Amino acid sequence: EFTNWNPTVPTTGTVAEGTYTAQYEDTDKVKTPDPKKPGDTPEGYVRVTFDATKDGNIDGNQFKYLDVRSDVTWDDAAVTAKIPATAAYKDATKEFTNWNPTVPTTGTVAEGTYTAQYE
């Protein structure tokens, strides 16, 4: 993402020849906010929520949030690496079966909530 010119392009004075280099900041494709205090979705990102339900957990938390840059696709390795494969039920009476709705595997990532299903 473009941040500024180096050196700063003058806005006053006489026009003179010079070289100005664009400066860019690398932006993460996927950010994982704190599941207990996710805060607002950063500008240019969409939030994907995984809900293990009140009776389950993902790494000890009911929710896992992914803030994904709005130009990233579901099949991008940065996304697939962060999607939880499973959730754990509170006891051994049920097992995780899938996310509802099914997590997409193609197309641009869109905001949504995926809820754990157990049997």
C-alpha cells in the first residue's frame, strides 16, 4: 500500500528536476484479532467469524476471527492456513462434523460467520 514519496514532493516554490521514489507498506493478507477483544475490522479488510458455539471451542475460545484483505481469495495459502479445521465440543458426547455454511474454497473472501456443527 502506498504511504508517501521520498523525499517529500514540495508543494511550494519553483519547479525543479528531481527524483521521487514511492514508498510502500506491506499489508498482511490475513490478521487474526484477539478472540476476546476483536475490535473493529481494519479498513480494506473483511471479517470472517468461526463460531464454535457456547458448547465448543477453537483453541480454547468460542470464536476465531480472521480479518482478510478484501482482494484475497479463499484458496490463498494465507487464508487456508488460518481456517480452523475443527472445533472441540465441551465433552466427549459429540464430535465436530463441519462448518455451517460450508466454508468456500474459491472466489474472493467475503464477510461471514461459520458455525460449528456437532453430532
